[in-house]
Amino acid sequence: MSRSLILPIIAAGAMLFMGYHLLISNREPAMQPPPIMPAKSPFGKTLAGAGIVEAKTENLSIGTLVPGIVVERAVEVGQQVQAGDLLFRIDDRQTRADLKVRESRLAAAESKLHRLHSMPRPEQIPPSEANVARFRAEFAAARDLLDRSEKLYTARSIGEEELIQRKQKASAAQEALSQAVAEDQLLKKGAWEEDIHVASSDVDEARTLVDQATIELQRLEVRAPIAGEVLQVNVRLGEYVGTPPGEALVVLGNLQALRVRIDVDESDIPDYRSGMPARAYVRGNNKSEIPMHFVRVEPFVVPKKSLTRRAGEQVDTRVLQVIYEIDSRSMPVFVGQQLDVFFDEESPASSKASSVADNSAGPGLSP
């Protein structure tokens, strides 16, 4: 073969390979079945919605109003708690010290008030009465001496100067007696009413401060508001917890019955009727059907929440939230799990009156 033909042959082969590659790459790939078949509606005419499993009491996110260091965590995930049970406790040493100081001040104020109410002391009365008797005797002696002196002065047995001195002594004895009697009466009357009012106000103020410290101490102990199961715990010993909005430190819920919060898109709201029969399927399992029964409709249309909760996502639709209760015995599900829900549009419409009654009955009531 001539050398002049080698390069044209190579170029022709490259062109053929490129054409074959372009032909193969532009061919539409064969349709592949999905890894998991999506759920299909069991009804002829249907509405669809996405639902999230939640507790019967809804998922209660427990936080704290007081930031601090966690010194005790009393619950674990999956633990059953009763209303009022301790969940976790924040460092309360300073608050306990303040409480002791205020209790001491309250005890002092109460002792002062009790002392005022107890006045006079029983042992103070005999000396006071004895003092009155002594001044009464002195006054009687001074008055008797003055009477005799006046007679002697009339008989010119004493001078005027001596008579004046005895009058002054009698007057001084009378004033001393009056003072002793007044002091005795004041002592027996007890404490001044205004002093008692001031002491009583001091007791009330001290008791209020004790109550305030007690409340602050109680706020450091976060307790369960309801009976239920601990679904999530996000606190650890020695960890500082603050009060950021939207952060759940402990999540509680009553799992005796599970419910599904279903989002019905605003475009489908006109077709939805209160109490429509519904069936649910777990995402990824289209074979197990979960029976449901209607609980209520929340009539306030809300923005659709993104399940990933990423800050950059945009929400461009609103949804009507419908609550159904599910029978979890037929298919085990967990709180927070996502379900595909289908409504039967061909079912008889429930009456308007019953729908209004159902919606006004409140959470947890079936139609």
C-alpha cells in the first residue's frame, strides 16, 4: 500500500467512529422503572395531599425562658412522663442562695411584727404598776406635808418661804405621778397601730420577695406540661442552653393515638369537603394501606412549609391543613414520617351543619 493512502484511510476511520459515537449518544435511553413505585389512589376520583405523622397532642416543643448550664437531665428518649415530671434542671445555686437570704429577712420581719403584737411583755407590767404606786405614795406624803404646813403657816409657826417650798414639792410629786400613770397606760395599750402597719408591710414585702425567688427557682426546673412520651432530647449535662426561638430542647407527645396533618394545596381546596374518606400510604411502601378517620379542619390557610427547612427555599403556595387520625396497628409508623394521602371525591358530601359542628368541636373530636 502506498504511503500516500495511509493518512486518508486513518481520517476516514476517525470520521466513521465519530459518526457512530454521535448516533449512539443521541439515542434516547430506554425507560427505566422507578426503584420504588409511587402510591396509587384506591379511589376513582381523588384528591391527593402530603401528610406528616404527629402525636395526638401535637408535637410539643419544650424550651426554657431562663438560660443557663444544664445540671440535671431527668428523661431519656422513649421515656413515659406524667404532667409535672421533671425534664431537666438548670444551675440554680445562685437562686437557692437568694431564696435563703430572703427567707431569713422574712423571718426577721415576722419576728418584729410578732413582737409588736405581743406588747406589752407580761414581765413589764408589775414594775410599771409598782412605779405608779411609789409616785402615788410620794405624792400623798407631799400633799399631807403641804396640808400641815399650811396650818403651821396660819399659826405663824413657819415662814412663807418654807410653805412655798413644800407647795413646789407637792406639785412636782403630782407631776411625777401623772407621768408614771401615763407611761403605765401607754405600756398596757401595747404597740402603736402605725408601727404595726409598717411592720406588717415589711412582712408582706419580704414574703413577696420569697415568692419571687421561689418562682425563679421553679422556672429553672423545666417540667412536662402533659403526660406523654419523650420523642426527642436535645440537652446534655454541662451544656449551656439559651432561649433561641424555634429550638426544641425536649419534644413530647401523646402516642396513644397518632394523627396526620395533611396539606391540601390551595388549588384543590374548592374540591375538598369536610369529612371526606381518606387512605394513606407510607412513602416507599405502596402496598400497605393505612385506614384513617376525620378529626377536624383547621380553617386558617397557611403558607406551605418546606420539609427540608433550608433558608434559601421559596414558598409560593398556601395550604389548608386537615387532621385525620390513623390506625397505626395496621402499619407501624413513626412521628415525623411522611405519608401520601388520597381523598375520595366520589363519597357523599357531609352536611354543612355537621361540618361546622365538627370544626367548632375542638381538637380531638371526631365527627
